[in-house]
Amino acid sequence: MESKRKLYIIEILGILLGLLWLAPFYLMIVNAFKTKKEIFMGVLGLPEQLRTENFVEAFIDLDFMQSLFNSVLITGVSVAIIIFFSSMAGYALARNKSKLSGAILLLFVSAMLIPFQSVMIPLVSLFGMVDMLNQAGLIFMYLGFGSSLSIFLYHGAMTGISTTLDEAATIDGANKFQTFTRIIFPLLKPISVTVGILNVIWIWNDYLLPSLILNENNATIPLKMFYFFGQYTKQWHLALAGLTIAIIPVIVGYFFAQKQIIEGVSEGAVK
């Protein structure tokens, strides 16, 4: 009886916590369908009628398709490059047992402690000198900032893979690159999913670095939302409609990738 009572209390607390997390989404979606007058009259109530024209106007003013393309391009290319190079670096450092490899790994781990704000001004100045304040430069910066944690995770995962696989591949005539790409990398799928999720969340939602590098024509969705809110400071019905449109790609992306995400996390937990 006591255990059931505790279970009921936990369920009630879980429901209350879930409602607390969903409250901002409710306010955003409900007020996105209202007029500006209705929002000022009350933000909690339902709209008198669903004003879909708010979304049409916000979609056009956001230049949503171009912003979506910029975000997908920068995030996809950055994450793919981070996974490719970080996995190779983690493999090389894990298989090389010298003191130098240990020092290099320590250097990568130490780099995670450096705050971006302390290097952003000289970094932007340096990239401005070589004319790389564009999408390619931004992707290159993401590779640098995202590699430290990714290499650390890959290095930890590599310690659980036996070196006998490398030896068997070498006996069969494979070189180091073939051994990694055909034997080792497929075994790193769980940690690759984890690295991908962490970097996608970070890069997709990043505002500060794109705001320093990109212009308005190449703006990502978070950067475009900043311009949008600046343009419609008092027109909250349009701003909230634009914000609702901006989160749709994330929801759709998770809907299609949830199987891979759950499998990767589950396999990583079991391993």
C-alpha cells in the first residue's frame, strides 16, 4: 500500500513537471494565432479565431526556406566533418600508447575549458584577415570547437575495442585507413550517434558564432529570428508565429530520426 502511494505521488509530480515544461510551448502556439489586441488582453486564453495569416506573413518575412537551407547546410556539413576527423583522431590516439599521444589527448581535453568568449575577438579578426568570414569559415570554426569533446568521447569508446581486430585486418592486407573505415568505424556507431546528437543540438541552436561570421543573407534560423524579433518588437503575434515555424524542422527531424537516436543511445548504454 505504501509503495503504491509513493508511485502515485511520483506520477503526480511527473505530470506537474511535464505541464511546467509544456507551458512555454502552449503560450507560444496559442498566442501565435491571436491578434496583437488579443495578446494584450490576455496571454493565457484561447484565440477567438485561428489567424493563419500570422504564419503566412511570418514565413515570408523570415525568408524561412533560405534560412532553413543555411541551417541544414552548416549543421549537416559541420557534424559530418566533426565525426569523420574526430573518430580518426580518437582512433590514432587510442592505438598509439606513447607519451606524446597522451599529451595530445590532454591538450584536447584542456581545450574544452577555454570559454569561447575569450577567443572570439581574435578569432574573428584572424579569419577576417584571410577572408573566411563566410559559411566555410564558420564550418571550420565548428570543427575546431567541436573536436575536443568528440575526440575525448571517441577515445573512450576505442578503449573497449580489442586491438586484435586491427591485427587481423593487417594480416588480411588492409592498411590503417582501410582498417579504420571498414572495421573500426562501424563499431563506433553508438558513440557516433551520441557525438552527432550533441553537436547537432549545439550547432543548430548556436547564435553567437553565426552572428559574428554571417551576414543577413546567409543567416541561420536562430540568427534570422534575432533579426525578426528586432523588426517586430511590438508585433508579438507575428514574432510568436515565426518562432513556432522555426521549431517545426527540429520536431520533424526528431520524428524521422528518433529510431536511430534511441538505438544509438541504447546500444551505447548496453556497451
